[in-house]
Amino acid sequence: MLLKNLAAMILLLSFGATSAEFEVSGKLAVEQRYFFDSALYTEQLRHSQTSILAEPELYWGWNDGNDTVIFKPFYRIDSQDDERTHGDIRELSYIHAGEDWELRTGIRKEFWGVTEFQHLVDVINQTDGVEDTDGEDKLGQLMLNLSLVKDWGIVDLYLLPGFRERTFAGENGRLRAPIVVDENNVSYESSAKEQHLDFAMRWSHSIGDFDLGANWFHGTNREPILTPDQDGDKFVLKQYYNQMDQLGLDVQATIDDWLYKFESIYRNTNDGNFWAIQAGFEYSFVGVFDTIADLGLLMEYSWDSRGEGDLIDPGAGFQNDVFFGSRIAFNDMQSSEFLMGFSTDLDHSATSFIIEANRRLGDSFKASIDVRLFQSSDLIEQTYAIRNDDHVQLSFEWYF
Amino acid sequence: MLKKKMLISTLSAVALALMSNMSFALTPEQQGLEISKEAKQRDLGWVDSTADMLMLLRNKQGQESIREIKIKSLEIDDDGDKSLTIFNKPKDVKGTAFLSFSHPVDADDQWLYLPALKRVKRISSRNKSGPFMGSEFAFEDLSSFEIKKYSYKYLGDEKVNNLESFKVEQYPVDENSGYTKRIVWLDKNEYRVQKIEFYDRKSALLKTLTYVDYKQYLGKYWRANSQNMLNHQNGKSTELKWNNYAFKTGLKAGDFNRNSLKRVR
């Protein structure tokens, strides 16, 4: 009897050992930025900014991949900006998958939405603002997420304990407002402050050519209200995070070579409410000009009920703005890509232009070149504050 | 009397011969369809499968690049298969995954998961002719074979890979296909594809795909261990090596949705 049990245990253990999987992967990168113009504000770095970053990922999977643990820390060291030298746990989570449900626990990132130039409905994670100007880098968010797969779609329920403050460039950094955001001067509407328990739910489904999503978020607004304040003899921007309820809707229709994209939100806070829309399309030419390259053309439009602001009430960043983009995938061995984007405000003078190009070198390196140009002559535009921050960035990434 | 009897039997033999000749007088188009139907029929019932694919990309100078991919498929009755494609190499795309619900005639439904952004993107399935991961395989070369995707013409018999084979021309029905036709050789014993020639939109020979080292699984299903695609126009080639083929592994429809797409490794 004992022997039989022992044999069964050994069998179980050896089965467990062979079916468990452990993997280490990730990337190391060196980035070099060069700003063409001299700084607008005295403490800012002059022209050159060097950065190195590491983002390893540790993965454990067992039970046929139905149980997984992922740990993904991140750290960046910046030569100029102390605020940009920062670390984060992008992911430290345990996921268990049942037949038609999943429970995801820990620090994670969730993306909602379909559009490319602005992500209105995507509100689970805080923006890691020092990383880039596009707002696509996010800080890890602690969560308990139950996902249910039904015939009528996927339902996600989220409990979100613990709030993360947005990151902003420091005194020496470029790409910031004339006065810096004070990371120690933070206040909240909720008496629970950063401990407020947020709640969210999302339904998403695919019906034929349509991908639909609807969501509701209740909790701390990820977007701070920044107001000038005095810190000793210095002016700073203090951060205030109010409570919000946000309803969001996202729709994509995929019809032949066309992708039609639509996002809309209604946000209600004690400091006012508004609704906003981001909508547009993407068209792909396959094998353009008799080559194996693909060309994608994108156009999107932003509207916001807050409209254009003034010096006292800044209104919305994108209230009547149009975006154009083109993406070329060369489909070569090195997966070379070239991306161009242009945005302009139809009410004010504010335009920005970006170029991103990258290709693989060998099997585990990747080189990228990014160019970002900003132009504005209108004081109330956010772009006005960074009008001298046109720059080029070269980066070299090693994947392991 | 005897003569009459003989005459009758001769006549009936002639009539029989004529009749049977008529029933076998299929047009080359019908013959091509019948051969393809038989090949498809012999490959039904595998339920689900998993396999590891290694792609070796070679350019004219002999430089190589590797793609490491895992594929999970689920057979769907009266529709195209569902499949998950998981990328492991090159390392910069590790974790990227691709979900496809294929349909015999209608456009496939396809989603791409981008792990860096944690984003699932519905993508247009019109891109059939484009290269897969920079290789000489187009997306359509890797999709499941469905009878309704082509019209057919039987061209005759030929020996390929030392096996007596049917030679069948296939014309893609979908106008987004990168080909005007494919010529396919299937061996007469097992109806396995031995070789395919691809003709581009200008009807010029573009690529040749050869199947090497067939192995039988579950006593029924034949899969080639290796496939070699040679592009005659640019001199590049791609070799596919298959490993760890498994069938009837217990995959379910629930393993092929947007949630599993984000989780799968």
C-alpha cells in the first residue's frame, strides 16, 4: 500500500517536473536622444540625453500552461533626468485558466480599445509619462481580474486596489511644461487617497466583421489636474486626482482592406463631465508598387465636448484634431518597418510630426530611429511648451 | 441459334463497354476535383493537432535567419479550421500570437496579439499573397486546404519523388490570391502532396514547394517532416521543419479565443 502510494507520488512528481516550464527572456536597450534646438527653460538638458534600460521577463508555466506566473521588472537609467531614472514592476502575476474562465491576480497591464493615435477608453493602467510622448507606456497596476467567456462575449470584472501616480519629466528633462510637476505635492478627492479601491468591467465580443467593446470604470481618474503652487521660492505644478465614472465604447469593423475604428467615452467627475470621440480608418495596400511591401494609410479625428480651452481652463488636448499616418512593412528577413505620423489641431496652431523606422540586425538585435517634431505658436496648447523639443532618438535593443 | 446468341452477347458486351466508358468519361475538370476531394477526404477526422515549426530563411548569399513557431489547430466540421500560431523566434517577436478562424469561401477572421502593448488587434485577412514573417511562404500557402478554394483540372500522370503521381492544376477562386494557378502532384498510393508549383499573377513560374520525408500519424494522417520552398524569381528559399506532431490532444473551441490568444505560449 505504502509502496503503491510512493510510486504514485513519484509518478505525479515526475509528471509535474516534465510538464512545468520555466523561461527567461527580455531586452536590454541603449537610447540616445539629440534635441536640435537649445532648451527653453534654464535647468533643462542642452542637447544630448543617453539612457539604458532593462526589461527581463521570467515565466513559469505548468498544468499545460493553464497556470502561469510572470515576473517582469523594468528599470531605466537616464544620464540627464533624475525623474526618468526609474523602475517599475510591469508585471508580477498569477493566472489560472479554467475551461471558460480565467482568474488573473497581481500586477498587470490591460489594454482596451481599437484606435491608434489616442486611446480614450484605455484607463486601467497609469501612463508612464517619462518614457515617451505617445502615452503608450504604462505602469503596472495591481488587480484582481475575473474573465468569463460566454457565447455572447467575454466579460471582464476588475478590482483595482492601489493607485499609481503618473510620471513626469524632472527639472533637467525636456518634453515638459515650463514649471515641473511636483511628485511630493499630490492630493486626492477620495479620503482613501491612493488606497481607493477602483472597480471596472468590460464586455467584448466579435460578431462577423465587427469587434465590439463596452466598459465602465469607477475610481481614481488616471489623469491629474495640474495647478501651479509654490514650493519654497519655486513654482511647481501640484497634482490632484479626482474620482471618475467613465463609460466607454469601442467598435472596429474589418471589411476587406478597410479597418473602421471608433472609440467614445463619457466621463463624469465632480469637476465636470464631458464626452469625447476618436474615430477613423486604416486602409492597406498589399504588395504595393509591385513589391512585397505593404502600405497602410491611417486617418483619425478627435472630438471632445470640452472644446478648446483658455489660459484658466485648458479644456481638452484633442478637441478638434486630425491625424494622418502611413506605415510601410517591407516584409523582408529583417522585418524592416517605416512609420510616419502627422497631427494638427484644426482650431489652434499646434502640429506634430513623427517618423519611426526600425529593423532587426542578425537574430537578436534591433535598431530604431525615431524623429519627433513639435510646432505651435499658441500659448494654451500643450505643444507650445515643448516647441523647442524637436529631437531624434537612436536606439539599439538586444533581445535575450 | 448459336450465332444469334453470340451476336446478342457481343452486342451487350459492346453496350456495356460503351456504358462504362461513358460513366468513366469524366472531364479533366471533374477528374481534378475528384482527386482533390479524395485527398481531402483521406485527411479528415484528425480532430485537433499541435506541432512545432522551424523556418529557415535563406537568401541568395546563403545568409540564414530562423523563425520558431508553434501551431495549434482545431478541425471544424463544415467550416475551415481554427488555429493559433505562437511566435518564439526571432526573440523580438516572442509572445506574439495569431488567431485565425478560416472559412472555405468567406474571408477568414484573424486577430493578432502584441505582447508589448498587451493589445489584441483584429486584422484584415485580405493579405493572402504577402510573405509570412519575411519568408518565401505567403499566408495563403500556410492556410488549410479546402475544396472550395480552387477549381481544378487533371493534367495527367507523372513520376515525382520516385512515386507515380496525379498532376492537377488548381485555380484559386479568391481574387486576392497572389497566384493565377498552382500545379500540384499527389502520389497515387496515398494522395499526399509531393510537389507544388506556384504561378504568379503574370502566369510566370514563381515558386516550387517540395515535400520531403512523410510520416504517418494515428495510422492515417500523413505529414511531411520537411517542406522546401524555392523562389525562382529572387533566388531565396525557405525550409520548414516540423517537430512534435500530435493529434487528438484534447483541444477545445475554448482554446481558440481572444483570452487564450493572450495567454498562450
